[in-house]
Amino acid sequence: MKLMNGKLVSVILPIYNIEKDYLRQCVDSILKQTYKNIEIILVDDGSTNNVYEICLEYQNKDSRVKAIKQENAGVSVARNTGLSNSNGEYICFIDPDDWLADNYIEKLYESIELTKSDIAVCNCFFVDDNQYKENNFLLGDNRVLAGNEKNELLYQLVGKKIASYTAPHILVGVPWAKIYRKSMLDKHNLEFIPKLRRMQDNVFNQYAFEYAEKISYITDNLYYYRKDMNSASNKYSENTIENFENYFDESFKYLNQFKKEKLLYTALYMKELTSFNSYFSRYFFNKEHGKTYVEVKSEINQLLNSDRYIEAMKNVDYKYLYLQEKIFVYLLIHRKYRLLKILVALKA
């Protein structure tokens, strides 16, 4: 059954200093969709490379395109701007350096309509140096998840080890490779949290998956995710710890609001401790930190002595960690910082 010209679908792209060729490839792939009843909302989040000119070019070329320019406020605000300017009954979020199969919207729309779901999810390709790797968010055939079945997705957002399956290259917390029913988002005032600079997608989908009565999953690999070659995981950032802690605060808030089982709290405590790997590589042990080992050690001790990490260490359960994580957390708890510094350097 084909539903080629049904309800309006709003396609939202948050754009910031994207390479112009990537943006053109992305927008062209949307304009070529077999499902035609779409609006494309291009939100330029204060780019400094004149990419807005391309947005205006597409707006002048196709009446379905709407170009919006705002001061730089981050990807969450850009997506929220797209949401507040959308008119569709369904919402798709696309990252502007990725691209779509021609029938991406058609297949997702067909799935969400026929199953009367609130969200439909498809698989993607992970594109790394021109290698296309299948990335399946779930195992098995097309199906609809409801009630406790949604835990197949929800558990992935909290801890890999507690999930029955996790995707090999990129996890299901991303907002793309999905179509959302707008009325569901509106009913629960669901949007991206502006202060979150990390894992904002994950938090958004925790609530979206929770509120959705049904989630449809199709096995087609329809989205092409381009690995970001510029996202250096060891890049120095003074805000690393704050960004992670804001994410954990919002995730614990979610667990408390919906009175989730202890398993999820334990998994999140473990995630807090393993995040020290990023604290070390991006801040404490980064060469740009510029402090002596004694000063760094004192900073780490002060952080570990804060209430949140004392609570996490009280709730350690090694069975929810992979082997390397077990070693890391053990060394962290016993404050073997020199060994941890070596481990972080080897992983870099």
C-alpha cells in the first residue's frame, strides 16, 4: 500500500557551519523524495560561512523549503525553532551532513500511518571513509513495540550492557532515522533542552519513547549517516564535566518522573563513572589543561568526593560493565590515577 501524497511531513535541519557540498547533497536528497507532501525547514544557527545563502537559494527554487536564520544558540534551540515553525502532522529531523534514500520519508510515513504508531524507526548506513556499514537499531523483522517491549529501545539509551542488543556503530538515541507524530510531541510539550550540549538527543528520545503508545520499527537501511571526521573525542574542553553532569541530571530526572526500575538507576550510575574516561581525555589529562600532576590529582579527588560520585560508587555493580569498563571503574574507585592516565593515552 502506497501513501504518496498524504499528510504533511515537516523535515527539520539544524545547520551550523556545515560544508556546503554536504548541505547540498542532503537537501537534494530530501527534494528527491518519492513522498512529495513535505516542508523542509532549514534553520541556520548563526553560521559564519555564508551557508545561509544556500538555504535562501533552495527556498527560492522550491516552495516547500523555508529558510530561517537565528543567532547561534546550539543544535537544541535550532531544532526547537524548526518545531515551532512546522506545520506538518509528522516531524523528521535530519542532520545536514547526512543524506537519505529516495523512499526514506515514504517508508517511514507508510509505517507510522498503517500501524497507527507515534514514532517509526528505520535502520541506517554508517558511512566511514566511503565504506557503507549496515547499522541496525534492532534485531529481527518489522514489528511494533508497545508497553514493556519499548524497553528494547529505552534500555539502549541508559546503558549498553543492560540492553538485549545495541547497534554496532551508532545507537538509537539519535533523532534522525525516525518520524514522530507531531500531536504526541505537542501533547507532552516535548522539545530539546537548550542547556544540554551533550546527549540532548538521548534525553529527547527517552521521553519520546516513553510517551509513545506504539513505536513501529522497519528493517530498511534508509538513512546515510556520515561519520564526523572533525569530532575529535580528545579535544580539550573546560565544559566537559558540566556538559556530562547536565545530561546525567536530566536522565535521573527522567528515571524519577516515571519511577523506573532499579536496574536503570544502576546502569546510569555506571555511566557516570565510565564518563571519567572523557573527563580525563578532554580535560584532566589533556595537554592543554596546563596543570601539574599534583594539581590535577587534587582536582580529581575533589570531584570524586562530591555527593553524586560518592553515590555512584556506592552503587557499583560490575556485571553491568564490559571488561575494559570494569578495569577502568576499579582503578577509578581505588584512585590509581597514573594507571588511568596510561589507559587513556593508549586509547587515544
